[in-house]
Amino acid sequence: MVRLDTNPPQSVGADIEDITDDIKQFPTNLYSDEPPLETDFHREQIDLLIRLLKYWWQDRQDFYISGNLTVYYNAKQIKKRDFRGPDVFVVLGAEKRDRRSWAVWEEGGMYPNVIIELLSSSTATVDRGAKKKLYQNVWRVPDYFWFHPETMEFEGFHLVNGRYEAISPTDDGWLWSAQLGLYLGISDRQLRWFTEEGQLIPLPEEQERQAKEQALQAEEAERLAKEQALQRAEQLEALLRAQGIDPDRLLE
């Protein structure tokens, strides 16, 4: 069960009003306008986080997760093409469907509940500075994380009374997302989701492989148990014969 935060993102409010001053009819169905991802590390990490959460929450219809997708939030942004596309973001309470972009005014004023940025040499300064301020002061995103897929730098922040406070890591270095009720942590140099109980959330193919391995282990354990039982029976038979007792006559 997901433990929802007590401070969800607030509606755009004034931002919507600002838009109406400049745009009488909101643009709809806008396409995303994001630059290509810098490295294979970034693309694979984004795909991994999205696939994992979709699989873990496959029965839920009340969330949206995407990555490297433009979030449109005011008129000036559209005019200046000053787009902000989080590497990974999650919106709770949203309809689970495919989108070309996320336009706040088309989504009932909803901003992301959780954002994850993947740092690189060219984006780290912005992700730690300008974007952090934007997510704190304008979008009011409750949980913000960043991760560098090459250096393993990993930090997270939770919005408390309008200001970001650093999330304290567990002994394993994981960071808690109060919005999702899940941990984020590094496993095999990749950022992964973990349950509140500490279980690594697997991909479908990982879960299938684990099931096969467990079945093989069970078969091997059964085989060994039969072998040991047979050995004990043979040892007992030999002991009885050594004492002049015919084991076959004991059954008569």
C-alpha cells in the first residue's frame, strides 16, 4: 500500500491565471520538445526506472510515469521555448495513458509528485541549481532526486514547509520517497526501486529467472534428500547384517 505524503504538489493556481493573460485558448496536445539523451547510461537508466514502476504497479490506473518528456507549465515557457523535461517523473492521481507531453493546464493543474534527474557533466549545474529551485518554488514537487550514472552521486530532497530538506539515507544508502512509499537505491551501479520491506523490485524477466532458479534449487534439494535417505537405509542394512540380522526378515 502506498503511503501518500501529507504535502502533495499544489495546483498551479496563479500560473493558470498568468497563462490566460497571454493565451486565450490553451494549446492542446503539444508534442514533447526535448533534446536527445546524452549517453546509453542515461537512456537505459530512464527506461529501467519507468519499466520497473509500471510493472510493480501494473494493476493501478491512477498514476503516470514518463521520462525525457516536456512539462509545459506557463505561457512564457512556451514563447521562449524554455522547456523543462525531467528525466523521470511520476504524477499520482493522473489517468494512466500515453501522452505526447505533460501540459499542466490539460491535467487539472497537476505537477509531478516525484522527479528524478540524471546528472551529466553538461547538466549537473542546472539540475543542482536552477531546476532544484524551479521544482521547489514553482512546481512544488514533494520528492526530488538526482543520480549520476557514471560517478554514482545520489541525493534526494523532500519538500517541508515550502523548502527542500535533504533525505537521510539508510545504512544501505537508499533514499525514501514518501510520495511513492518506495525506496530508491543503487544496485549494480543502477538506480532501482525497493519496497518498504527492503525487497528489490524486479523486472519481469528477472522475476521469471528467479522463479526458475528457485524451482531448480527445490528439485536439487529433493534429489539430495532422496540420496541421503537411501544412504541411511543402506548404512542401516549393513549394520544389521554385521550383527547377523537379516533386514528382509524384519519385514515378515
